[in-house]
Amino acid sequence: MNKLLDQINSSADLRRLSRLQLPALAKELREFVLQSVSKTGGHLSSNLGTVELTLALHYVFNTPDDRIVWDVGHQTYPHKILTGRRDRMPSLRQYEGISGFPRRVESEYDAFGTAHSSTSISAALGMAVASRQLGINRKHIAVIGDGAMSAGMAFEALNNAGVTPDVDLLVILNDNDMSISPPVGALNKYLARLMSGRLMNSAKQMGKDLLGGVPPLYELAHRLEEHVKGMVTPATLFEEFGFNYYGPIDGHDLDALLPTLQNLRTMPRRPNPATLKFSVSGFVTWPGLINV
């Protein structure tokens, strides 16, 4: 018996829960995904990896009015379960059952029908421009994996978004170093090489030697290391596209995800996002990109 999950048939139901109930709901949701996929088949690891992220997105943003666009879509089983399709999960990927990917005719929560890689940013940008033109105040979130981010269409969309003024667009880079198979290409190799370089590892070892005997200081140094990683690697790349970069953060840590997304949701839009840069304080402006 899923005490909390059985109460959730829409994102409105989810937002009625207290913040303290979300970890228990995440556990129930993960167990439900495991049980469901063991019977129907489908993508497992990609969906287990988005449990907390999906909860946080629907908890913070006003979905389905705010649009979430999932790249490829093979990580949307938690999304389907939380948005009224829990009872239909036994029909997942079955004849006349629900799709293994987002499908617009299936639910108002599926903002964009997809099964192809690297389309989320361009789709979300188009929706954001349309909302701006119609005077509609809503947020647009593209969730893209590190494998899909390496394709040219994703970079073309970033290039366009960075010079498109006054749009509510947030890109979430779900960077787990694994798509359906290990990601390949120059971008992935560059980031991996930079993070494993001699300078970075020497500094890391020095910190361990100096602070290993003082746990509070060592923990502080570890946290600072994660922030520095975000500032010296993807941040530079995405800032050049006109995005404000924040991250990386632990995509399974609700205590990190929820306040970050809440801050992003309330950040005002600016007339010329291409000129705005990452700030050390962590405040960002739209369009923004968060690395989880």
C-alpha cells in the first residue's frame, strides 16, 4: 500500500503535501517504478534517476500550465505516475496502452510529444516565445540529458535562446554520464578530461591532506569544490551562449533541488539575457541553466 502515492493523481495533489512528506513519497515512487517496469519492461535506470527531480519540478512549478519538455522522454515514467496515469502503468508500452514517451493526446502534462533526442530546448524555446507574444505568464523547462546535449540541434537551440530577449526558459542538464549507452564525442571527453586533470586532482589531494583530520572544514571544502567545478567547466561554455549557469547540484537531494528551483522560479526576466552572466551568489536570471 502506497500511503502517499495513492493520493496523487495530479500535480495539484502533490503540491498539497508538506515539504517533509516528499522524501517518503520519493521512496514510494521509486519502488512503484521498479515494480511496474519489472512487469511491463521499459527503461529503468533513466527513470530511477529522475524521481526526485520530477517530484521537485511538479512541486515547485505550476504544472500543467507551466510547461515541462522532456528530452527523448525515456525518463518520464515518474512524471506519468504523478500526473494521473498511475493506474494505467500496467499497460505501458502495450497494445492500446500508454506510451513509453510523452504523448500530447495522452495528457495535458505532456507538453511535447517526443522520442527523438536533443529536441527539448528548441521546443521549449518555441513555447516560451509564443507565450511572450501572447502575453501569457508561464515558465518553460527543458530537461535534457548529457547524451542528448552533445547533438547539434541542442547547441543550435542554445545559440538561439541566448539571444532571444524576455523569455521564460530554464534548461536542466541531467548530467549522469550515461544516456542509453555511454555518451561519446568531443564535449563529453573535454569535460571528463578537465575534471580529471593533474591540477584539479593535485588541489583535491592537498585539501584532503590538510583538512582530513578536521571533518567540518573538510566538508566545507568538499562543498566549495563542487561549486568550483560548476564555475570552471560547463559554466564558461553555457555563459558564452548567453545563459546563466547554476550547478552542479545533487539531483537526488530534495533539500538542494527544491530551494534552487524555487529561487529560479521567482527570478525576474531581463530584456537582454545574452548579456547576463553567472553570479557567485547563485542568483540567476532567465534564461537559466541548472546542472543536476
